[in-house]
Amino acid sequence: MVATLASYTALDLAGRIALLKHAAWRHKWLAGGAVAMGVGIWSMHFVGMLAFSLPIPLGYDPAITAGSLLIGILVSWFALYVATRSRLGLGGIAIAGVLMGLGIAGMHYAGMAALRMSPDITYDPWLFAASIVIAIAASAAALWIAQTLSDARQHYIIAKRTGAALIMGMAITGMHYTGMAAADFAPGSICGAADGVDAHWLAAIISVLTFAILTLTLVLSRFDARTALLSGSVTELNDQIVRMVNYDALTDLPNRRALVERIETVVHNAKRAQEVFAVLFMDIDGFKTINDSLGHAAGDELLKAFARRLQHCVRDGDTVARLGGDEFVVLMENLASPHDAQDVAQNVLDRMSRGHWADEHPIQAVPSVGIALFPRDGETADTLLKNADAAMYEAKRAGRATWRFFEASMNEAAMRELHIQNTMRVALDEGYFSLRFQPKFRGDARELIGAEALIRLHHPQLGLLMPSEFIPAAERSGQIVQIGQWVVRETCRYIRLWQHAGLANMKVAVNLSPRQMAQPDLIDTMVEIVKNEYVRCEQIIFEITEAVAMHDAPKTVEMIQAFQQAGFEIAIDDFGTGYSSLAYLERFRVKQLKIDRFFTSGLDAQGHEGRAIVSAIIALAHSLNMEVVAEGVETHSQLSELQVMACDQVQGYLLGKPLTAEAFGALLARQWVGGEEDPYDQDKGVEYV
């Protein structure tokens, strides 16, 4: 029983010590375990000795008995040390088994010598040798078992250790009783230590102390293992939390927090070493379209593929991070010159657009790249990131899929854009918006037949803003819906004023934005506005760009039909710049096609291609019973060409610049009173912007 309990304790301790990483704790557990295990093996020996009796008084020499105990403890320390080291081969286990077996045999025969028999005990050579062989074999087996079962994560580990402890206990007791069988006591022998340690007292002490020590050791080992497991779990959880705080969950790249910390460290080192480094800010072009059309799951896969590819495009040692969304940053340290950053940026663009990748992701993701240099463009992480971001937006404005170095003027543009965005929130309430009306004439350029309503924004600090500056911000924020309703309402109000003044009825064109087209109640809202202003729907022409119309052509067909049923007319604006299908163009059945100014300007070119395209568009529209409006007419030659081609209406700075409502009313009044008006004399005394 003692041998089995000692063996189980040894196996448990071996597993426990193997898990310890801290050297000091390993030494403490080795020492404590060696004492517990040594006492167990030694006590098994003495319990076995106490089971042996002679017809003479027996006792044990205290010094020799203590020596045998010390041998047991040293042997146990050696066993635990070997079992918890890196794995030994069979040769190493054999050598360690020999040393440990000799130690156990030495402990046994030292205990026998503690009897101090006279005459001395003699031993049968064969049984003596057999006991040593058994001790060596048992030791080698014990070491192998201890190594095999040192991993506490194995299945059924307690059952395995219990079975192994039974086998080890039988081997240890087998060695003991083989050694006892080898002993030969001569007749008339006396025990020289009969007055030493009393056998009965020793039996009681050994039994109680052994079970107490082994049990306490097991309890402490289990408790410490549980504590270590809990501590390990807490440490692992803490590591996971730290990783979550510093790394992006989707791409496993460093996040903004980790990047900022890294840049601050690099700034400190670069200042001391007077080195240059670069921050490359990247934003994937067209990612929102991919995300919206294919779904967020496809967008996530694209981001992961882009992250993997980006790491192959930069230099070894460069830091690649994801800030969020489709924004990525590359931190390039130790630059020999700014051209190094330029080369990496160009390499990213080239490989992203034309490279063949092992991940076989079907969609190519190409970014726009902004570059900021330390110390030229900033000396803090926030400044460098902000300036690289500004340079990236400049790259997008330059056509996308390109790179730009930061320049001070970019910040001014970024601040202006931010100011405009903030202005959009209060522009309607503060009355910053106003309308201008650009006249539209019949093809012969003599009769004023309508106008296009154009919005302007007058800001107290920024001055006059053109639509190209503030419409994109309004589109992104969704405020374009309210602005569009205001434009229709104001247009109707001026139409009603012109009517009350006795002027001719004019049809006015109003642009519809993509965001407005997505509103389910768009038509009902427009009908309600027009009716509330007491204007007929026929006097409003809504213009839809070709690109917006073809984005969801079937839905556009339904919407155009609904507008027409309500009494409105529809025009396709910027025709020729999108990807119209002739089949859908026929199904649209709109009132007008407006030729984009790009083709109008092409009429001044030397070749015949521009004339051929415009002529074909006019012929196509007429074949579908549609009127044609040419916008952007700025020269007499353009006007002459359009008149030859029988263009129905013309519009442009040559004929009439955008006018205030009052100026347009005056122009309308002059034509109404004086008959045909020379369009080239409109500038006299009128206000236009």
C-alpha cells in the first residue's frame, strides 16, 4: 500500500513539476517532492522490515537509519529531476535507471545494516544480484512511465497513473522482498541495535508520518495544479484580451492602437538617430460598391485577401496595419530616400492590379495611396496619419489607383471639405441656398423655351460654392433628399411668380440625385410639393443621369412610368457617358435626351468623330420620338453644327449663363414683350453666376 501510494505521488509530482516554467518553483517542488517520495520509499522498506521477525529482540541504529532515509530522498530527487527534464531516449532512461536502481538498493541494504547483526548478515549472491536487477528494471520502468504520463491533459490520466502506481509498487516491494530473501541470519545471531530505535514505536511513527506526508503532498500538488490551471487560464485570457486590444479581429493585423504606439516608438528612435521614415495610408477603391452589391461576407473576404497580399508587397520589417473599414497603413522605417516610399507604393499598385495571387480571390482590390514623411510632414503619430490620409484623398481626386505625397495645400483642401460638411447641416435653416436658372433655347437659338434650375450655396466665410463642392457631401450624409425637395419647392414658387406677372409658361428642369431615386415615396412627395405650390406637373422636367438610370434599369423603367402617369416629364442627362442599353432606352420613353458637354465640345475638333457621334445620338433620339438637348454650347461653331444636325434645344454659356430668378424673369419679360430676343444680348444689365 505504501509503495503504491508513493508511486502514485511520484507520478503526480512528475506531471506537476513538468508544467512549471518558473525555475525557483521547479526547485522548490523538486525538493519537497523528493522528501515526500523518499520518505515513501524508505517507509515502505521499513514497514516491510517490521513485517519480518526473529526470535530475538530487534532494533535499528539511528544514524544508519537516518542515512538510509537520506539515500531514499536523494534517489527520489534524482528520479524526479530526470523524469521532468526534456524527454530522454531509451539509452538515457537505461543509464538513469541503473543509477536510480543502485541508489534504491543501497537504501535497502543500508536499512538492513542498521540492524547491526552479529555475526554479520550474509546474502545469497544470486538473490542479491536479482534484487539489484529488479531495482534497476523497476527504476527504468518508473522513469519511462513518469515521462509518458507527465502530460496531465491526457484522457483518463488518473486511471492510467493509478494502474501504473500499482505496477510500480509491486516492482518496488518485489525488489525489497527479494533482498530480504537473500539475507541469511546465522544461528545465535544477536542484534547490536536492540537498544536503538524501538521497532513498535518506529512502526507507528513511520505509518502515520508516511501516509500523512504522501497525502499532504498529493493534496498540495492537486491544489497547486488547480491554482496553476486557474492562473494559466487567467494569463491566457489576459493574453487574448491584450491581442484583441492591439490586433484587428478580421485580418489579424495590428489595429490603430498598436500602430499609433509603434509610430510613437519609431518617432522617438528616428529623432535620436536623425532618420527618415514614411507612413503610407491606403483606401481600397470601390470597396463600398463591392460591399453593397456582393454583401458583407464577400467584403470581409476581400479585406482578408487584401491584407495578405499587402504583406507580400512591402519590405521585410515594414509594419502593415488595418485602421478599420477598408483603410490600411504601412509604416516604412529607415528610408534611404523618399523614393523608397514611392517605389513601395507603386509596387503595391502594380501587384494589386496585375498580380496573380495564390489565394485565387476573384476580385482585384486596388487602393489609392497617400504618403507622409517624418519629419517633413509631421513629428507625431496623429499628424503623420492625418497628413497621409489627406494625401490619400488627393490621390482619389486625381483618378484613384495612384499615389500622392503630402503637401501643405492638401490640409487646406481637407479643412475646407470638413467646413463644407458642417455647413450642410445648417444650410437649409440658415438660408444659404439659392437657385440659378440657365436658359434653354430652341435649336435655332432664337426662342427661349425653358430653363434648368441650378443650386448654389452662399456661405458667410467660404463665399459662393458650386454644386461640385457640396453636392457629394450632401449625397453622403443623406441631406440631398431635403435639399432636392427644397429645390423643387423653390422652382415651383418662382414659376408661380412668373405666371402671376403675366409671363409665358416655362418648363423648368430639376436634377434628381441617386439618393433621391432610392426614396420609396419620391413621386408622392414631388406631386404633393407641386400641388401645394399650385403649379402643374407638366411644367417640371426631372433630369436623371444616364449612369443612375442604368444602375437598376428595370426599377428606373417603373419609376419613369410612374412620373409620367403623375404628369411629370423625364429627361436622361449626361447621355453618352454611361452604358445605356438600346433596349432599355426604348423602354424608358423619356421626353428628352441631354447630350453631355464632352460631346458638344468635341464638335470643335478637327476630326469627324465628334460630329459623327453627336449626329448619331440625335438621329437615335428622333427615331424614338425623343427631343435632344445639347448642353455646354460655348462657341458659334458648336451652335452651327447643332443647328445643321437639327438639334431640338441648346443650352450653354454662349446663349445664356445661369441667372438669378429675377434676372431670368426679366429676360423672359423682354422676350414676351418684344418678341424674339437676340440671345447674345442677354448679358446687358442681368445678374448671373
